Amino acid sequence: MDILENFKAIEVESPVDKIIKQIRNSIVSGQMKPGEKLPSERKLSESFGIGRTYVRDAIKKLEFYGILKTLPQSGTIVSGADISAMEGLISNVIKLNENDFFHLVETRVVMETYACGQAAVRRSNRDIADLEEKLDEYKQRVDANLPGVKEDFNFHIQITEASQNKVIKSLMLILIPDILEIYRKLNVCGEGRFYKSFDEHKVILDCIIKQDAKGAEEAMRVHLKDVVNFSLSYKGNE
């Protein structure tokens, strides 16, 4: 047996990953609280002893995960999202192996199908208004011929909000960003996909408005069918 088979490649953290870890640890430990403003990029760059480009990239990733939020003329603040649920995740951002893609999608389908059905049963008028707002934001991106990844993500998270299941919402906040990152790497969202996705979102929302739980669950399965099929074909090519 070749002794080298027992050795694994050493993963070297990028500067961005190290910045993310430090900011995350400050938030999880309570040193930085929701609503608190981050120092400027320049001050962070000086404190970390690293270029501002790395700081900017780290902030963008943390914004994507909903941990930070940049407000016009106010700077970047710590979001009030479920930050504690993120502990243990962000230090490994972008490091999920594509081989995990099928299992991530499989888990997403189980959770989102259930959440969609519960949203149809439990939704309030406020939930409907919020979902309609998220769908309209998505439509604006699609009509402008722009990728709507973030807006898509926000619509799905709003469904979990309407389901009134905080555990599912927290788990989805962990799962979806990693799935979307692999979507981008594997170019899952091909040309025209965002238009098709928007139409499917409308069907889902219509079922939730009508409180049709079974219809909502089926509409979500149909919506996720393409990515499930893609993940199965990718799994078969490993």
C-alpha cells in the first residue's frame, strides 16, 4: 500500500475566508450585535493588514448570506437574521464539494415542499403581501434581462417565513446559499431559466393565496424538478 494514499491535500484558507471567519466569530460571540455598524472598508483593511478588495469581497459574501446588510448612506450593518444558525457554516463558505450537490438538493426539496404546504395553511395577509413584493422584485430583474438569483432566494425564504416554522427557515438560510453557489459553478441556470422560474413562482404563490396546501406542495416539486434532474445526472457522472 502506498503511504501517500493516507495523505490529503492541505487546504489553505484564502484571505477572504479568514476575514469572514473573524467577522462571523465577532457576531456569534456577541461582540457585534444586530443593527451595529461595521467600520469602513479602509479601517477594516488597515486592521486586517490586507487589501480593501479582499474586505469588499468578504462583505459581499456575508451580505449574500443575510448576515450583513448595506444601507444607502448608512454603511454596512449587522443584519437581524438568524445569525446563530450560521455558526460553523461561514468558515467553510465556497468549500462544499460539488459531489455534495445532489444531497443538498434532495434535502432542499424535502424541506421546501413541506414548508410550502404549511405556508398555504398558515399564511397571513401580511405574508401574502410580502410574497407578492418579493415576486415583483424578481419580475423587475427578469424584465430587465438580469439574473435574479438573489431575488429568487428571497422569495423562497419568504415562503419559509410564511410557514411559521423557524427551524426550517434557519436550515434553509444555511442550505440555499451553498446550493446557489454550486448552481453558479455548474451553470445550472441556463438561458431562459429565470423566465420559467418566475412563472412557476406565480403558480406557487397562487396556491398559497388559495390555501391549497396540496397544490402548493406539488407546485414546489414541479419548480424544483429541473434542478433535481440536473443533480441526478451530475451524480451519475461522478
